[in-house]
Amino acid sequence: MGLLKKLFGTSSEKELRAIKPIVDKIEALDGEYSKLTDEQLKAKTPEFKQRIANGESLDDILPTAFAVCRRPLRERYLTETISGLGEVPVAPFALPSTQEVPDSVRPFVRDHSAVLLANHGAVIAAENVEEAMRLMQGYAYHFGPPMHLNTVGNQAACSDLIAKPHAHQDLNCSFLCRGARANLRAEDGELGIGIPIAQLPKVADGVIQTLSLVESEQEKDAIASRLAHPLELGREIEKNTSYMKRMDEALKALE
């Protein structure tokens, strides 16, 4: 490392030093805000508006607003997401383009299908290409085909899975990069899918809605055996149906 970098640090290190006081304030509020109910969290929006109207700046309310956004998704919150993905934990805030991002996500990737990056978006790690296919189908069910797929095998966690989905408000896939694969301990065949957080519930719902039409009868039986009750997904799994069968029925009806 050159002398100037040793003296002043890299640009990322400067940014981290600048935001550390804000992060410390957010962390201090974490315990208090994690206990709030859904209704109490909703009440924070008019509270923030009133604080702005009273003369406070966006910077003044920033720590409190970020603390509100750090809630993990559990059973009582966005049920359709939990049905499709299981509990979605919140990884600590990490500055994009730094080692902080894979370090933040790493503890969750083995035991969860999806991870929320605090105050960023959603990163979904697909175990294999078939799971990626199902997520894509769930996305297309509500939003149509993604229009901004872009990956170059570099800055995968930061660029492919956070910045690009956020900038375009569109799903993006990533083959990951050497650094992301090493830090996330990704196995051969694993890849990443980034989805804007606002779209995550509908993607999960889309996976459920398309289940009966795209899965084999054997896989439907396997999925049903893992459910606590037949309506755990919010709808029954339809047997003896598929896209092709529905298409044949539609064509016959036109004859």
C-alpha cells in the first residue's frame, strides 16, 4: 500500500469513518425498535413527517428511520414471503464495494433462502440453477421478464446483487465473482439473485402461484409432505395439472 493510502486510507475507509457515528446511533436503537409491533412501526411514518414539518432535517431523522428498516421478516410480517422463502433475516448494514458486504451476509447464507441487507435491498442465494429458474418464474408471474439482466463476474455482491437491482428496480442475476465465492463459501453451481425489497413479497407469491403448473407430480407430493397443513402456502397444491394440460384444455375450448 502506498504512503498516502497508509496515511489517509482508501475512499471506502474514509466513507466508513464518516458514517460510523450514524451507524452507532442506529445500533443503539436496534434493541428498542426490534420490539415494536407492526402498528407501532407504521405510526413512525407520520411521526417522521411531523418531525420534518417541525424543522428537523433528513439527516436528523436518518438514524431513527434506518433503525425502523432493520426488522427481519417473520411469520406475522409478509406471510406470503415466509411461505415461499422461510424466515428472512436482516444482515447488518454494510457499505457497498467493501469487504463488509460478504462479511455481513456470510452467517446467514447456509441456513436461509433469502437475506435482507439492512437499509439496502434483498439478496437471494439460489442453491442451484433450478431454484434460480423458479425465482425467475415467480418474478415474471407478477412483473414480466426482467429487462436489466447484467453481470460481468466482478463486484458481484455489491454491484450485481445490490446496486443494479436498486438502480433499475428490477431483478438481476449474478454468477458471483472470485471474491464473493470465497467470502460466501459458495459451492460450484451456486449463484446469486438480487431482488428489490419492495418486490420480494410478490416474487415469493409468484413462486407459490406457479407451483401447481410447473412442478412435476412427484415434486408436488414432496412439497405437500413438508407442509404443516394443506393450506400453509395460502392455497392448495393442484394435482394432475400443468401448463401444457391447461394449454390443451384452452385449445379444445376454442374448437
